[in-house]
Amino acid sequence: MKWFARQKRADIWDEAIETPLGDIEAAARIRAICDAAAQSAAGCARSDKGDSARYERAAKVAMEIAMKISDGLMRDDAVHRIVNLCMTANDLKTARILFRAIHTSWIREVAQRDHPALVQ
């Protein structure tokens, strides 16, 4: 009975990107990925293996997209969103590495205010 077969949910970060993304589209995609993966990041903080795998895939795809953004301010905002996702998952190592990649001073200050553990 295929009617009752549960289909695996398709995640936004698993979708193929057909055309090259512009900076605005890439930033919007990263925002959508981080919003969709927030629940998995919280599950990762609770040591749930299924959520941990989803979080890691989402963070990896978001980081790959962020590297392709040419505008510095948009890239820093996107990286800040990924840092927030990492901190939700208690992935302090990755969050600190990404935090150092933020060059815009006011975005760094906001990240430091939100997550004081990044600076230590």
C-alpha cells in the first residue's frame, strides 16, 4: 500500500541550484536554510543523532553558499545567521571560526552581544 508510505521530507538545503545565485538570492537562501534548520540545531544540542545530521548538512550548504557572496555586508550578515545556527546547536568551534570571518564592525558587535562565548 503505497498510499500510506511516508515520504522523506525534502529539505531546502538538499534542493539543487540550477542557476548561479546573485548576492540577494544567496542571502535569502541562507536565511531560509537557517530558519528551517533551527529546530534541528536545537535537537543537535540535545544530542539527537538524526537532528545532528540534518544540522550539519544545513550548515555545510549555508557555508558553501556564503562563500560565493561577493558583497561584504551581505556576506557578513549571512555568516552571522550561520553563527546563530551554530550557537543554537552548541557547535562553539565552528561558530568561533565563522565569527572571525565577520569583518563588519557592527555585525561583530551584535554577534558578541548575543553570544559572549565567541570572544573567549
